[in-house]
Amino acid sequence: MAQAQLQTPNPPQTPTQTRGYDYDLVIVGGGIVGLTLASALKDSGLSVLLVEAKVESAAVAKGQAYAVHMLSALIFQGIGIWNKILPNIETYRRVRLSDADYPSVVEWETKDINTKDLGYVAEHQALLHPLQEFVKNCPNVTYLCPAQVLNIQYQQDVVTMDVKIADQMQTVRSKLIVAADGSRSPIREAAGIKTRGWKYWQSCIVAFVKPEKPHNNTAYEKFWSSGPFAILPLPGNRCRIVWTAPHEEAKALCALDDEQFLTELSKRYGNQMGKLELLGDRFIFQVQLMQSDRYALHRLALIGDAAHNCHPVGGQGLNLGIRDVAALAQVLQEADTQGEDIGNIQVLKRYERWRQRENLTILGFTDLLDRMFSNNILPIVIVRRLGLWMMQRIPLVKVFALKLMIGLKGRTPKLAQH
């Protein structure tokens, strides 16, 4: 995976002294979103440098898992990697949404949108490894890991940066730099792009469990007054739980021994799958909402967590990043085909207008869901249960809500049109 020095992509490119740059674009961050962008540009004719600082990320160490929505699956299919991902992830064909112990449950099934599946659940490695292997076979991509980008300078016709590999430093020139370096993005901060948002009063506990009975490819979203509680099915009849609670309550739950934790977990989980077995460690993280004021500057674009964060309700986070990738890849390829400078702000604004508005809609929707359900205020309880009643009985409302959550509302990128 690692390379000792920068290499010219194959096939050979025009000599740098005649074109003034080494790569068309540099992607900083070799996580799932950065790798997906490099993969999406395989047949673009653009030369790509992908730089990742860490050999193993925190997400790998914690065994992170994600909901993979229908639109994300279509994008992976368009890239040509879905057949490598699908065998190692789990499908879900039913989603059950409930409000605490309220007996009325909204249930979505594949027949609601005439598809084979409603979505998928993937552990971090099940996405990361196929993407890494795919990128290695992209002749237009140079993949450096571990390596670090330093001293970025934005100029009129080029962006220059120092790339540190082991103890070596080399200056690289590119038309564009893409920040896929996470929610605390050093590139975004160094560029002076402001963010808006807040940290929630809640934290999330994540863990793997193995239930006694089959999960039957069903995903659950249970809303409690303390916060949402999600159950996501995984291969091997395992499940991933995402348990949201106020900070102090979440800390106290994490401090319990395994037996005590399982006792509390079962109260939220329900008895539909029988006795639960805890697998591995459990982890806690704080929840936040963040939206960058800009997704683009001259010769800079932000994607994924570098551009936005949202509440984990509905499993939107990674999926928003995958949609960013498909949009940016389409904008860059169309601009390059028309002979435009892909690092020009007028080109990058097309991406920003596309994704910033759509992401804001989802950020607002997840925030509203959390606030509407994470309380016991009687008027709000009445309103939300009226909403559940409407989703149960009015097919248009039910289908619209499902399509919004799985990415089938809004502009569909060309990668997903097949």
C-alpha cells in the first residue's frame, strides 16, 4: 500500500515543465470518502495523487460500521466496485420506526419502492479494503500511505504543497486540492473556511451484539426521550447498536460491567431477538452538527466530514460524503471535457451549489427528528405521533420519507444512473 516516493502515474503524463503541475488534483485523506473519489475518477483522464497520513485509522481500530443507503450503492455500482463490497456486508429489507413504547410502528418494506433491498450495513473494513485494492489498480492514481501534506500555497494557476514521506519532502504542484481529511480538517481551517453548528447534549454509544434469534434483515430506529436507538443488521447474525443518550447517562452506561450494560441494553433493544451477547468493546463519541460556510475556494474543494457533520439518526453521515464524491467527480469530469480549469472557483461553485443545499436539507431533517423525539413535552409528543400515524396510513407520505432518508430525493449523479 505504501510507496517510498512520488511516482509519475501510468501512462506517462506531459512533462511538468511544459504544463506547470504534477497532478490534476491531490486528494488529502485516504479514508472511505477520499478513496471513493479517487476510484470514481479512474476513467476520467485526470491524474490523481491520494495522500493518507495514517496506516490504520481510529475507525478501523473501533470496528466502525455504517448504513449504506440505496443511492450510495448505486454510486458504488457506477464506479464498478459494488460486486467486491456486497459479499461482505449485510442487506436490510425492512425498517421499523417506533416512538418508545408507543404501540404504533411504521414499517417500510421493499415493496414500498419496488426494490430488492432497502439498504445495507457495512463494517469499516468491508468498504475500506475493496476501495484500497481498487485504487491500486487505477493507472491514473498515485496512492501514498503513510504520507503527509504540509505548507499548502494557493496561487492563481496552481496550488503547491510539500508532501512528506518518511523523512523525505517533495514539492507537488496541482490544479486542485480536495480535502477529505475529516471533521477537524486542517486544510479547511488553514484556508480560513468558517463552520456553523453545535455540539448536541447527547453522546452515542456504539457496540456489536449477537442476538439469540435471527435479525431477519431488519433495521430498527427506536426513539426514546433520551435519544434515538438504532439496531443495524450485520453478517453472521450480528447487530450494530447506536445508542444515543445525554452525556452523563452515556458515560455512566459505558462504565457499567458487561452484564449490567446488557441488562440496560435489553430494555431499549426489546425481546424480539431473544437474549443478547455483547461482542468486543463498546465506544462513546459526542454528537455534533456542522456545516461549512463554503465547500469550495479557488483550487480547493471540501468533501465528506471536512464539509459537514450530522446527527447519526438515520445513518446519514457517510452517505452524504459518498454523494459529495459523485457530484464532485461529475463536475470535474464535465469541466475537463469542456477544456475548463478544474481548480477554477467558477467550476467548483457548481459542486458547492449542488451539494451544500442538499446536505443542509438532510442536516436539518436529522436535527428536527432528534429534537422532536428526544423529549416528553406533550404538544410535541402529539405532533410526532400524528406524523407516525400519517406515515402509516398515507402512502405518499410514507414513501416520500423513505426516499428522502435513503437518498432517492434530490439530484441524481450520473454515476448512479445505470
